[in-house]
Amino acid sequence: MGSPTNTYSVEKNVSLYFDSALSKEDEIQLIQKIGTDPQSHLLFQKEKSARDFLRNNLKRSCCSEDLIRNLRDTYVANNP
């Protein structure tokens, strides 16, 4: 089992991967690490499952037309 610092680093990189915030080189290194380390693979799968669950089950409320109109009018008035 890896050290806590190493596990934190993998967790951080997995999160950055799903946020599309990793460089291509770091992305490749992470994928290689996931392919060879079962613990890293498990962390990756848990993050992927959590994000998939939220994407598919989280209902976003829609704003009213009045709010949209008010925001648009305020923006136009402050940015001639």
C-alpha cells in the first residue's frame, strides 16, 4: 500500500483529470499509474462513479424568465 502522501497526490491528480486540468504529460502518467497500481485504479473508479452519479441524478433548478431578463437588463445598463 502506498504512503499517505502518494495516495493524496493520486487523489488530487484524479480529481484534476476529471476537471480536465492536467497537462497531457501528467494525464499520461496518471493513466499509466492507474493501469499498474490497483489502489490508484480503485480511487479512479470511485471518483468516476461519484461524478457519474451526480451528473445523472442531480436535478438543476431552472431560473425564471424574469430573473434572466433582469440580469440581461442589468448587464446591458452597466456595459454600454
